Amino acid sequence: MYIPEAFEHKDIHKGTWKDPAGSTVNQIDHALINKSRATIVEDVKTMRGANCDSDHILFRIKIRHSIAHTYQKKQKYKLRWDIHKLENNDKKNEYQGYIADKLKGSKM
């Protein structure tokens, strides 16, 4: 597997383990990431100043992450009242009679 030298750092910033004597530093800790997500990694670097009381050195990974877009389904406009029909006098009178009957309590 070919790993490009994408993150150019000094060797001192690449080591993740220091032997107890302090003379040797090796890179033995690694981060795993999917191949499809490898493009979001911007930088990997050790955090040498962090005191974690261990012979391992912490490292950080900077990633570029974007929030996924969510698309809302468009609601169809529901036509409740066709007020243009009330411009016709016959329909207008029919509707007024229907409302009058409903208010009296009679059924059509």
C-alpha cells in the first residue's frame, strides 16, 4: 500500500513512543480511517508537550468535516376553497343556501 508523504513534519513530530531512557523515539501508534474518508484528513501531528504519565506521546488528527445537507420534501399546496367560484352568482346562491341549511340543523 502506497502512503504519500502528505504531512511533511520533522522526525521529532512523527514519533509516538519514547523508550524509558529517552534516547529512541519510534512511530508505533497509528490511526485507522476508511479509504473513502481519507481525503478529509488535513494533518496528523504529535502533541509532545502533553503530560499523560506514559511512554506514549499523544497525537492529534485534524479533519475537515462538513455537515450533510438535509432536503425537506416540498409540501403540495392543498386547495381548500376555490373562491373564484363565488364570482358566479348561481354558485354563490347555492353555497349561501347550503350554509343556511347547515346553520338551521337540517341535512342536505
